[in-house]
Amino acid sequence: MVNAAKYSFLKMQKAFVGEAERLGLKNEQDVAKMVDEIRQELWKERYAGND
């Protein structure tokens, strides 16, 4: 019997192979920068015009 959580995680890992390279993510700082940019975009979308 296969552990469902482990199976799901392995399946997810396989789906993400190559994505970091495609996005130009080389280290944790790149990931943190991307997360900050996405958060900023979402904040602008949600709160634009609420001045």
C-alpha cells in the first residue's frame, strides 16, 4: 500500500521539474523576490481605487 501523502508529493515534484529554471529561479532569494512581486501585484489588484 502506498502512502497517499507521499505519492501526492512525488507527483507534485515531477510536475514542477524544470519550472524553476523556466522562471529563472536560481536560489531562495530569487523565489523570495518573485513572491514579493506577486504579492505586490495582488495587493494592487485588490486595493486599486480604494484611496
